[in-house]
Amino acid sequence: MVRLPFGLILLTAAACCTAVADEIPLPPLRPFPYADRSTSANAPAAESLTSEPSECRKRLELLAEITPIPLVKGPGACGGDDMVRLDAVRLDDRRRISVMPPPMLRCSMAAALADWIRDDVAPSVSALGATLRSVDNFGDYECRGRNRIAGAKLSEHGKGNAIDIRGFALDNGRTVKLTDVTVSVDFRTALRTSACARFTTVLGPGSDGFHNNHIHLDLAERHNGYRICEWDVNTPAAQSSSAAAASVPLPMPKPEALRLQPASPSKL
């Protein structure tokens, strides 16, 4: 009987195990949900800008502080190109109006928002006897269906084409919410009029149950330029009436014996 050196035995065993391991196929690598984005929901991976900035971006850079985002791709039709992160809007007097947190939007939507803040929101806030300090962003780019309903049509938020605004912070420490019925009716009416002139969709209180505490703005494209403007500028009295109507009790259900009786021929 021939005895092999102990070292040779170890090498032979290792080679055998390696050959067996090489024959076992490894599972494929699992792709990230957003292959071109980092794990942060609102922080796309940095990409080199290989093309000339769009005309929209050139104009926006004169009005606002932005971070270009060349491309965002998500499941289905989510995302898009020429996206930007809008950090702040600059007024003509060089005041800086922050948008908090900074939204990620298509350049066209960011430009429309910047124009609204500069030309409409800031002057309207001045009528309250204060100056605008920041804008409260309640929601921007998010790859989801409308109203976060499973299976619903892709939201404009999923295209970077929408933002939800709750209100504004003023330099005197006051916070003004757009759905607060105690805030000046004239102020909220003026903002509603200007928003509906600039954006193709405006949804707020009175539109549905999803927009009672904020205002949704987007630039959705529709057939024949159709626009939606649904924002009720409520007052305390109107809100009280609505609450009272909602609290009216329903009639008592009929007793079982009456409900089971067949209807008369004249009511069939």
C-alpha cells in the first residue's frame, strides 16, 4: 500500500472541492430598483453632463439655485430627462426663497414653480405685511400611481411633473398654510387664481379626499389643452356647514319584517 504525503492529500482534496464548486452555477446578481440611482430615494447617482444644457435650464439658472440631474429612470414610465433639484428661488431684489425640502422636478415644472413663487406668491405674501422666507414642499418626484392607489394610472409625480405645496414660512416667524380657513380669503383666492393660470392641474380642498391639507400643482398635458382647477377657498362658516352636513344622522333602517315584504306592483 502506497502512502501519499499529507500535503499532497490536502492539495488533492482542495482541487476536488474547487472543481465541484465551479460546477455549481451561482445565482444572477439582483439589480437595484433604480440602476442609475443611489439607494437614497431623492438622490440620483451623479452622471457626467455630456450634452449642452437645455434652453429651459439656461433660463432657470438665472432665476434659481438648482442642481442638474441628467437622467432619472424608474419602473415603467417613471422619471425622465432634464430633471433638476430646485434648492431655492431668487427674487429680483436678490432675496433667496428656499424650497424645503428641495424638490426633484422636470425643468419645465421647476421653471413654472419658480415663476409662480417670484411673480405671484412673494407679492401676495407682502400684502400680509411680511416677506416670504421659504416654501413648504409636501411631495415631489415619486414613482407611484395616482393618490398612491395600487394599479392606478401613473401619477404626474412619477414623471417629476408635479409638486404638493402645504404653505409658506414668513420672515416674522409665521407659517401660512394654504388650506387654513383662518388665513385671509383674499390671499388664498389670489394664489388660487394665479396657480390655475400657470399650471394645468390644481387640486385642493373640494377636489377629493386626498387633497384636503395641501395643494397639488402639475403640468399634465391633456387633449385640447384641457385644464383642471379644483381648489375651494373655504371659510370657517363654510367649513362648519360642511361638518354639520356630514354629521346629520341617517334614517334608521327598516325592521327586518318590513324589508322582506314584497313590493307592491305599482312600485316595481
